[in-house]
Amino acid sequence: MEAARRELGRDPDCSLGDIAAAAGVARRTVYVHFAGRAALIEGLTAEAADALRLAITVTRTPMPDAVTALARFVLTLWPVGDRYRTLIGLSRQGPGPDRVSELLAPARDTVAGILARGQQQGVFHTSVPPGPLSRALEAHLLALLDSVNSGVWADDGTGAATAALIAAGVDHGVAASEVHRLHGTGQAQPPH
């Protein structure tokens, strides 16, 4: 699976033979586990879904304020998104946009809850309801991951978390300070 993530990230059109060679195994070994390329990509998608569910579980501990909760959520999920960002590029030929949307639904719902709480607390803007704003943040973060995938940008999650807070209506200085505080204290550790 690691070789598949690496090779598909390098070349979304690579073959199972390319993946097998990168893994140091015979192509038939890959076929023992996966009926074909589509099954391998579905396996990666299932693995990503499990990692995402685990990361969301880690962030379920209530945070006193929505700014902290949203920053912590993005910082915790960024490594998962970064690990499986190759699926973004493959969504057109692999799992498909509907499957990717289904995969991201639990994260989207969690963020919508955080946004609703933040709007009630007066820390996020209220011009867009939580549901659509959550979808907009999702698209924003996926675009940032795609920028990492294409080599245009590099981020450890702090830039993405800061951008998410700003997009939600938090002042840049406050957003950067909160993300720096969380990142520096290790309060947003990814699941293992």
C-alpha cells in the first residue's frame, strides 16, 4: 500500500507492474491481494476512510471554544489528508467524486458542528450557514492538499489550519497565534 501511495502520487497512470516493482515484489503478488488497479485504489480509499475516522475520533474531545476546536481539527486531520492526498488526483479515474465525498462526510459534518458553535459564540462570520461553509472549507483544504500534491506548496498543517480559521472569519493574527500555540504544545497530534 505504501508503494501504491508513492507511485500513484508520482504518476496517477502507473500500472500495477510499476507499483509491484516499487514495492520490490512480483506483479502476481499484487494480484494475490487486489484483483486489479481499481481494487487497489479502492483498498487505498478504504484505508484512508479508516484513518480519517480514527483522526475524527481523536478530535471529539470537547474544546472550550470553536476557534481552538477548528484549528485542532485541521491540524489533526492534515497528516491523514497529506498521506492520502494522491486520492484527490485519482478521484476522476479511481474512487470517483461521489466516493470521495462519502469518505469526507464525517469530517464535513464535524466541521459544520464546530462552525455552528463558533457562529453562536460570535467568533466565526455568519454570512454563510455552517453546512455550506463546511463544504467551502473542505474544498479549500482539498485545493491546498492538491497544491502540495503538485509540488506548488509545502505545509505541515499550520498554514492550512490558519487558512481555515481565516476563511471562517477569524482575524489573521488570532488565527496564526492559535495555530502556533496548538502546534507548539502538541495538542493536535495525529493518530498513530
